Amino acid sequence: MRKLSRLQFLAGLAAVTAFAVPGSSSIAAEKLKVAVLVPGLANDGAFNQAALEGAKKLADEGLITFEIREKQRDPASSEPVIRQYAQRGYDLIIGHGIELSEPILNVAKDFPKVHFAASGGPDLAGKLTANTDGWTYDFAQYGYLSGWVAGKLGVSKVGSVGGPQLPFILAAHKGFKGGLQGTDPSATVIEVYTGSFDDVQKAAEATKGLIAQGAQLVWTSGDGIGNGVAAAAEQAGIHTLGVTGSAGGLAQKVNIVSVELNMYPTFRAYVDAVKDGSFGKKFFVSGLANRGLVLTPINDIDKRVPADLQKQVDALVGELASGAKTLPDFYGPAK
Amino acid sequence: MVRRWAAALAVIGLAGVGGAGAVPSIDIAAAATSWLPQFVLTGTKTEPTYIEHIRLERNGDVFVLQGGAPAGMTPSRVSVALHADGTLSYLNCPTEMRCHGATPPSGFLASAAILAAIRERQLSGRFPLIAYGGLQLVCIPAEQLGIHDAVLDPCIEAQSGAVIAQRHRRSGEFDGPSLDPWSITLSTSPVQLTSSTQSSSM
């Protein structure tokens, strides 16, 4: 897994050296007892389900047994639940979602022999302790992969629709442009932000405007507004990237691919670290190189997608993982 | 509070009375008289990579929407005011948003647009109640709010008038900006809103 920075990696390494995890040798040969807490419903086909699927895969591999607790979005009610799992002898307790970050960190202080994993933004890295690891994902790389795919589709002008200009959305859009330029430097992006995260009509109008300006493909960074993008694209007979859910059945007709979370690599790293005694103070960032961000199944609507696209993605992942390729900083000021 | 619920229940009736397939319905204008003038509604919407926390406030004729970001990150904030003549204006206009002369808001802030349409007598009649988790919703055809080429219809929670879900025109399913029904909380305590001087007429 890619660490947030070299400094944090070294800090984590020092922490592992300084704090041996009691009981790790006896854990090594056994299935870990894992509790996964999610803010919503585990079958949502989105963020919560990514945690369920990550845990299921580990269970299928015989590495863990697990219990999942849903609807844990309120820290006042989730903290006692976390505490209960710690008292019941669970080896690893994962709070999947920023909502669970503070409760996880609070309870972890009282149970130094139990391993805890929290989610959060980059600031979480500085809060991790000898028995807590942390996780976030790279918003910019979420956009980068979409742009990288757009550059493989043979279009000269790509539209980009965002909602409000919040920092993480801006980073995703910078990533998108970086990905597109990385694969097709001759392609241009025309971009619009609607200012709203929930107004589908504004997104539809914005998409129509981009199509009128010559966009041959439209990417959207916003899930809430994706319905508007899909509807306008369908009317104009063009395709999209980034529309999630069914969009009233339109996603199947217009959307080629989206990017989604894959929690397995992070959960696997937690489990391996518990087993080998290296757990604690490590911060994992889901991105492309560690396959924490992956493409959804490709919907090759008009046979425009290169047959070997997934192989090309795998090659990109390999280059990033080996360090042969690096990505620019998408979080800096706009150029 | 009890009176409000009783009044709200009084406007719920059965459309097609006597038919075996009678569908419960609501008189939208009558229901609006019992909607809460002040509330804070919170809920979540699940995105592929995070949970979005949404907060909709009503304080009299001012509606404020916050959301669009994971917990702990700076959210987007938009507010609109409903005037006595039924017109709406944005109290703050986010960067890049077209506020002046725009079509009415079609997301959660359609709560204000629906009330405006009722006050202007452009929206009336009975609408079927639709179950959404343990809640009862009324979905309003977006054209009746002045929205053309609608993709989704906003759906209000019948007791409060707050838009909490959207129904897709094509599939008839709840989609897009719709709160997870189990996550919704409604507080009727008076709210303190941050005033803003910037106003843009729609």
C-alpha cells in the first residue's frame, strides 16, 4: 500500500519497532475475529458495500471471520458498539467511514491490545496510535483514472461536469485533466461546475451546453447530479463516464465506465499487519497503484473501448506501483 | 406539535373512495398549511466513495441546504428565500451557479419551490402518498414547479413539506439526490440561521 508520505512511512516504521503488539504470535496462525462498522446499509452497492465485499473476500480466503454492523453513523451510538466488540475479544475493529473516526480513536485508547482501523481525511494520519491504522483515498486519482480512460476512447473534445467547487471535487477534476492529457495530449476538456451537488436539472442544462460546444463524451464527478448528465447525454446520443447507479436505466445506455472503491487491499494490509505484529500508526491511501480505486465493469456501448483496456489499466497500475511512473500533485493551486 | 400532526392527518384521504385499489392521497394545499415553519432535517446519501451528510433547514421562509461532501469536510451551502408574492431568491449564490433568472431549484431546495407554487396557486389538488421506508412521500410533477424537460420529480415528506427524495421519470424509482430513509432525522426546534445580504432574484 502507498503511504501518505515518506515521513509518515518512517514514523509508522518507528512506531512498529517501538510498540510490539501483544499476542501477535498466537494470532498469526488463527483466523482473526474482525468487526466492520459501516455508516449505512451494507448492500447499498456503493461505499458501505465496498467494506462488506473487502471483508467477505478475506473470509473466503480463510483469513478472518467477521461481523458487520450497519447504520453506525452517529458517534454517540457507535462508540458503545465499538467498545463492546473490543470487550468481546475481537482482534480487529474497522470503522469504515469518517463518521466512525473519532469513536474508533476514543475506544482504541482504552484497549491497547485490540487493533483498530479508522477512516478519515489526510489529517487522520497524525492521530494514529500504536494500535490504530488509518485509511483514506485519493480523490485526484479517482478523477485521473476516468480521464485516463477518456483519453483511450478516441474523442477530441471531452466535457466535464462538476457540482460545487469544493476542494476535493477540484482535485478530482485536476486529476481528470491530468489523466486525459496523459493518454491523449491532443484532446481538449471543456469544463463546467453547476455549483450544486443535488440539482439534477442544472447538471442536465450544463451537459447540454457542453454538447452544444462540441463535447463528444462527458465525464461527471458528481453522483447526485449524474442523472442530469445521463439524461442530456442520452438525448444527444453521446456517452458518459462517471455516472453511477442506474440513472433511471440510462446508465446502461450511455455510461461506459466509472471508478469505485476496492477495500480489499486495505483490509488485507490490516490483517497482514496484525498477523505479523507490524500493525499501528500506518496510514493507507487507496489509489491506483494499490488497486484501492478500480474501474467498474466496462460497458462497451458502441465498441469504442479498446479490447485490451483492462490490460492497459493493469500496466498503468504496474508502472505506478513500481515507481516507473509517478503522478503530478493534483492538490496544488489551479494552473 | 400534536396539533400539527392531527391537522396533517386530516388532509390525508383516499382517492377513488370505494375502489378496492384505493390509494391514499393528500390535498397538497391543505397539507401545506400544517407544514412546520421551522425544522432541521438531516440525513445521508451514499456515494460510491463516501457518505454524504445533508442538512436542510427551514426557518420561516428561508431554506438552507448544506451537503455535498464527506463528514468533516467543508460542505456546500446554498440558501433561498421565499417571498410573500411566491417568488424565490437566492440568499447566497455559490461560485459558478446560475442564480439570477434560473429555473427553480430541483433538488432538496425544491422544498421552497413547492411552497412557492402552492402560494401562487400554481400547485393544488390531491397527490398519492408513496411509502419510502417508514415515511409517506408525495411526489410533485416537476413541470408544476416551472421545470421543463424534467429528469426527476421532487418528493416531499408529507408531514413536513421537506424534499427528501427524487423519483426518476423513466424508471419510477427513487434515485439521485435521495436520502437514505433510515438516516433521516427531523428536529422542529427553532433554528438560528446565518443571515446573508447577497440576494439574487430567480
